[in-house]
Amino acid sequence: MKTAALFTNGRSQAVRIPKELEFEGVAEVEISREGDALVLRPARKSWASFADAPKADADFMQERSDIVEDGRVVL
């Protein structure tokens, strides 16, 4: 098991995560307490960020035909 030193950053306690345990491509984590352990997880994006996602091209799925299987009720 790896260990890491705690240090003070301003008025907060901080820990430097060892290189081999780093979260690649993650800029923010959620932190929770589970018993005597602190658990870090990559922060989930909110639904608000969905609006910021790249939009589909204007011709996206233009050539797709509607497929209705036999025996299925069309709503």
C-alpha cells in the first residue's frame, strides 16, 4: 500500500497523490468519508454541461430510413 504525506495549503489540509495513482485527464474529484477513510472519485459532469457539448452536424442521420419491425405496434 502506498502512503502519502499530508501538508497544509492555506487553511486546508492537502495530500499529494503519487504519480502511479494519479487520475489521468481528471481536473476535479468528489470526496466522501466512508468510515475512517476518505474516498476520491472523478467528479461527474452535471446535466448543465450537456448543453456545452459539440452539436451534431446539420446532415447527421439524413440518410437513415425509419425502420419498423413487423409485428411491432407503431405508437
